[in-house]
Amino acid sequence: MMNAKKNKKSQKKPKYKILFVSSELHPFAKTGGLGDVSNSLPKALKALYQDIRILIPAYPFAVKKAESIKTIATIDLPTKGFPGHLGLPAIEGKRNRVSILETLLPGSQVKVMMIESELYNRSGTPYFNSNNKEWDDNDFRFALLNYVAVEIAMGRTEVNWKPDIVHGNDWQAGLIGALLEDEHLNKKNLRPATVFTIHNMAHMGVYSQERFNALELPKHLWNHHELEFHDDFSFIKGGLVFSDRVNTVSPSYAKEIQHEEFGYGLSGLLSYRSERLSGILNGIDMKEWNPAKDPMIKQNYSIKTLIDKQTNKTAVQKHFNLPKKKNTLLLGIVARLVYQKGIDLVLENMEEILELPVQIVVLGSGDLELESRLRQWSNKYPDKIQIQLGYDESLSHLIEAGIDAFIMPSRFEPCGLNQLYSLRYGTIPIVRETGGLADTVVHASKEHLNNNTATGVVFHESKGSTIIDAITLTSLLYQNKDIWKQLMISGMKQEYSWKESAKKYLKLYAQAIKDRNKYTQHTPVIL
Ligand code: ADP
């Protein structure tokens, strides 16, 4: 009976073959939200009966975490597509060979393909070496991801599977749209439809003309309507110009990037393509981020057992060596410590913030100057602020569970995940009104408190005094236990599962397929 019902349901939905291309994939390789999305969205699409496969580089730290990994194909890249002087083994003197490994995404039936190449066989992070410096051949490393995606997309590999849609993410997958359109226009091959998701416009993959030539990209793409970008070229521009559909990870950010301030020189192009541009909010993995079952926190809790959250607060204070004060507002930050996140604005006003009855914990890594300034404050006021530098997935869960409020003063935030985790964990998000933060947190104004819709504290301007005001307001709200409890409960009741967003992606794929069919020649962009 159940099976018959399931079959009926699956027959109603369109079933696509989707190649999802990303430079990050949790738990194999993650530096930020992209890793989380690459994990959760494909799982949610699989649950909607889609045939989705993920393609990532086989970083050694990713391969180490993969179970039952096997080689399923070798791909000889066309000479023209990828030059032989990049340290890749030359086959027959002309061609370059990579292997495709296959494993399953943990806890799912989603197939993950990893590209094995010397270019990825290094320690560090996907983008940086152990000294936190970008690899100087990242253009080659990620161009390889694009070239391999195109070979698979065109059904020219032993993978024996040709997708209907190629879904590229961020600049590292930006050339796919351009290369596939080249297949279509110049080689008259029927290409799959293309969707490109912007997770962050600030990273655009900009490299010189010399590198463009070395990469042997199709020469005709070098013009300012296509890949050229102020005498250099940009990977992300390839995704924006050529993809059948472009989206970003929140409706507000989709609007913001069409303005100069957030468009990084491509706002004109984005508004030109606005009919193909949309915003779909990220969801969260409701299983992994569930305070009632999370194995990484000290004490599980739910709306019905909110009091148990307190045990996690004590655990956070203990971990960070802070005085165990039950009734002091415990604030936290888990983030990449970079300009985007507005950490400098908190730092500039730290003296005043610490005059308030608060404690602060910070987990993060990134900019060395920000790290050292945080350390100075923690040396000066060890009873009030403590930091842990580095990446620690399990501690990030404990912090979400144990702190009272999460500070996200981002200058821009395409979607943001930590405010969503905070809502789910009964932790009040304090956010700047931008991008996905504006779309997901409702300010604790009198009106919103009265009608029970408030879920956090939202401030407008990106400056220190507004952050102090927001934290002062949070501290006042915290003193009223009823209001605080109401805020916690309203947040915990929010629904940010991936299911609804995944359905929106299905619609986007349908539109991309429709657009691909009517897309014979792309119109030059007038900037
Ligand atoms: P972004 O992608 O810009 O970094 P998001 O809020 O979308 O920001 O996602 C950040 C993700 O990375 C969250 O899951 C967050 O918990 C995680 N994260 C960031 N820094 C750390 C860290 N130092 N340790 C553990 N998790 C981290």
C-alpha cells in the first residue's frame, strides 16, 4: 500500500537527471555555507525522486572521509580543452587523463563523483595552502572541474549518464555555462540546460588574459559581453552571461546584487538578465541541526524542554573558561572572520559592548588581523570574552545550543545559515537587515512582539553604534523572561526545511529547460 502510494507520487513529479557541480560538499570539504547547501539540496531533490549526482574535486581530505569509494571512469580531456603543461599526465602525448571516483553522500543515496587529479592532491583547504594563502593555480584547478563537468554533461565519458541539467555553483563552476554554450553554438551539439547559483558575488574568480590563453578557453569568449572583465576575465561572469537560469540564495540578495554596491562591477549584467534571475532561500538540514537529537551538544532539548538548553550554556561557558553565570546574556559568533561578516564593527565597539552585562564567545578563523584583535580583547577581559580560532564543526553545534543570542552584523549576506540554525536552537539572532538575514528574521518591535511574529533583533545600518543599540535591546529583552521565551519559541517554530526550497529548484530547472529550447543565440549584453 505504502509503495503504491509512493510510486504514484513519484510518477506525478518531473524526473530530471541533474549534475550538481561544486567546490565544496559537507562532510567531505566545507569552508562555509556552500558546503552545507551542496549536501542538503541534492538530498532534498533526491527525496523528490530526482536522479541527482554531485561532482567535486577529489581533495585528499575528502577522499579520506569517503566510504566504499571506487573508480568508475577515466576521462581523457580534449587537447584543446585542457593544456598538457599543467603537470597532468600526458596520455598519447596529447591528451590529459583524470579519474572519476564514486561514493555516496553519507546518510543518503546521492552519488558523489570526485575528480582525481594531481591538481587537487594537496593538503590545506579547497582554496588555501596551510599558510592561509590562495593556491596560485586556482584558475587551473577549478577550470578542470568545469572541463570535466562539460565532458560528463555531453555524455562523452564512461560515466554513461547524461544529465538534463547542469547546476553550477559559484565562480568555481562559472565556466560551465560558457563552455556548454560553445558546444551548442559552434559544435552544434545538443547541450543540457544550465542553472547557475550565486552563493556569494564577492568571489568572482578573476584572472589575467595570459591565464585565459594558457587555459585554452575558446578565444571568441574574450570580449566584454562574455568572459572579459576589465582587461582580465572572470569565471563567475561565464555563469551569469550564459546560464539558462541564474539564481541566488535569497530573494533580497537577488535584488541587492543588481545594485552597484553589491554587484561588484556586474550589477549591470545582473539587471540586464533580471528576467532570468531569481532568489530561492536556502533551507537547513533539519536532521543534522535538530536540538532534540543533536549528538554534538551536551543536553538535547525541544520547545517543551527549553529549560534543558541551560545545560548547554554551562557547557559552553566551561569549554571557553568563562565564569558560569546562569543569568548573564551569553552572546556568540561562529563565522569566517572576514570583512563581509562585519566582525570589525563589533571589534571597534568592543569596549562599550563589554560594559553591558554580557559574555561573548567567538569561534572562527580567517583574517589574521581580526584574529589578533579578538585575541587582544580576550586577553584584556578574559571573564567576558573568549575565542577559539580554527574550524570546529562539533563546537559550532554546542555554541548554537548553549548561547542565548547569535551576532551576525554582516555587511552583506547572500542567505546566511547561522541565523537559521539559531532560530531552530532557540537562540535569538541579532542580524543586520541585509540579504537572507532580512528575509528570515523578524525584528522584536512592539508590533511584532504583540502579534507573536518576532524572532530576533534586526538593525539597519552597518555601523558600530547600531550594533551597540541592538545588543543593548537584546540585553533588555533578555531581562524579561516571558518575552525572551516567546522569542525563542517563535523562532523554533519557523520552518526552514529544504523541502520547500527544493520544490522551487525543480521549477527553476523546468524553466531552464524551457529557456534552453528557445535559446538559439545569446544576445550580447549591453553594460
Ligand atoms: P558563509 O557561507 O558566508 O561562510 P553561512 O552562514 O552561509 O556563511 O555559512 C557558514 C557555515 O559555516 C555555517 O554552517 C557555520 O556554522 C560554518 N562555520 C563557519 N566558520 C566555522 C568555524 N570556525 N567552525 C565551524 N563551523 C563554521
